[in-house]
Amino acid sequence: MARKYIEATIGFKKDIGKIRISNDDECRIVLNSYKEVLMVLADGMGGQNKGDYASSTTVNFLCEEFLKKPKFITYIDAMIWIANKIKKINTLLYNTQDKDENYRGMGTTLVVALLVGNKIVVINIGDSRCYLVNNKKLVQITEDQTYVNYLYKSGIIEEKDMATNPNRHVLTNSLGCFPSVSFDKFIINYSGQSIFLCSDGLYNNVSIKDIEAILNTTDETHIKVDSLIELANYNGGSDNISCCLWEPIKK
């Protein structure tokens, strides 16, 4: 059966924020010649240069490999492919820090949305997020891999206490820190929704209600991305900020 592809506009951007001295975020959206779409966002950690190296190396590697890849046969093929590439980049990052003490302790979050026909393969490591926009509302697909989310799921703290908990930035999973990597994976039916990825520097500085309000304007896609980053900075810009937005063209 022939696949149906949806025309869309895209926007992606990263920003250093107001506090950090380096930008450890990286993000990108690429389309191949078969109109398959890869959205990638990574939030590096480990200090100046280390976090930047981890995130940029990861995003560059996945995008370059995607553009070289022949057409995916099925979404299962896509899922296997992205899983293998993530394992490969994890090994590359881990070996780099294992051999060079200047890169010791680096790692990165990673969120990927791979759109193939009417399916989205979503991969998550850490606390960057993937959302779909359904009926003008954000629906979070990924689950934050953080200590504070573990405390909440375990019933130790309440949801209202998560935003102020002193351990809210502690990750329970990351890419590149260990010889092997684990990740959450989701297969989502796709029927023309907008897809939105962002780092914690965005959602910790802009409320979900305000994100929805900006995404539901009639502005062009790249203007919406600019507006989100501007609002995050206006609200304090406490971290690096990055986001990717894929918006189908309404006919």
C-alpha cells in the first residue's frame, strides 16, 4: 500500500538562556528524499564543552545517518534502525570519555520523533520531551526519566511538589554515561497532528498553558518557536532552551 505523506512546515531553534555560560542543547529536523521525517533534540550535561560535545555529536550523527538511510520498509524497520544508531552513538560517547579525561562525566538527554507514513517512532532518554498537539491541547508522549518523577510515581511526593523539589533536575537515565544504554520507545499512530519536542529549559520556564497558547496562534511555525524561546527567557531563562516543531499545512 502506498504511504500518504503530509506536507508541513518546520521550526527548530536553540538558545543559551539568561544564566548559562555555554549552550549544551542541540536540535534539528531533517527530511529525507522519501519524505520521512527525523526530529532530534538533545540536552547535554557534564560542564562546558562536554555537554555541548555530547549533544551536538549525537544530533549530528543521527541526522547524517538518517539522510544516508534508504527508505524504511515499515515502522518496525524504523524502530530497529533508530535503536541500533542510538546504541552506536552511546558507545562512541562512552569511549570518548573513557579514553580522554577531559570529557569524563559527559552525557546527554535525547528525544527522537521519527515519522514514517502514519506512525511515529518516539525514543526517550532523560527529561527532554515529545508532545503531540491534539485538539489544541498538548499531549505528552514521553515520561521524564528523573528522580523526582520516580518519587511521584512511588507516591512519596505529590504532583504539586515536583516543580520545587530539590532533586527535580536529577536524571535517572542519560546517553553516553555507561557502556550500554536503555531507552523508552513508543509507537504512535499519526493522523496529522503537530509534533513538538523541547528541553527542560523550555517547559521549566513556560507553563503548558502558555505553550499551548503560542502553538495555537496563526503565526508561522518558526515564529512560534521564536516566541516560545523569547517567553522562556522573559520568565528567567534559567537554562539552555531548545525546541522543534512540525506543523502540518492545513488545506
